[in-house]
Amino acid sequence: MNPKAYLFMLAVFPQFLRPEFGPLWRQALIMLVMIWATQLAVYGGLALAAARSRAVLTGSPAATKLVGRAAGLLLIVIAAVTLLRGWNGA
């Protein structure tokens, strides 16, 4: 339910509709079904992965601690890289 993604699709969508390939409504319908199928696969996969990982994280304190530490380390690395790039760019 990302409104920016839908606005982007509305901006890009008409560029792929060509009158020489048949009725525009049919092309639009096919593209719409392709977009829906892709979003279902991507966001459905993310939802299933999140549901399964939630069970692991809530069931194992060690896994929760490991993920928390990994996320914290990742944020520190991102902050350091951002700082270095900002320092070198200034």
C-alpha cells in the first residue's frame, strides 16, 4: 500500500501502451495483472518470511540478541560510512 509506488506506476505506465499492438484497454489489463502478480509475489513473500522469522525470534532469546546486535552493528557501519563520505566530500 505504498502510494508513491502507485504514482510512479501511473507516470510510467502509459509509455508502454502502444496502439499498434491492439486495443489499449487489453494492453492495460494485461499490464495491470502483471503488476498485481509481481506485487503479490514480492510482498507476499516478504509477509511469509516475516511471519516465519517472528516465530524464530520470539522463540529464541539467543536469536533475538543476535539479530539485535547485527542490526546495531549495521547501523554503526552505515553511520561511519556516511560520516566518512560527508567528511571527504566537504
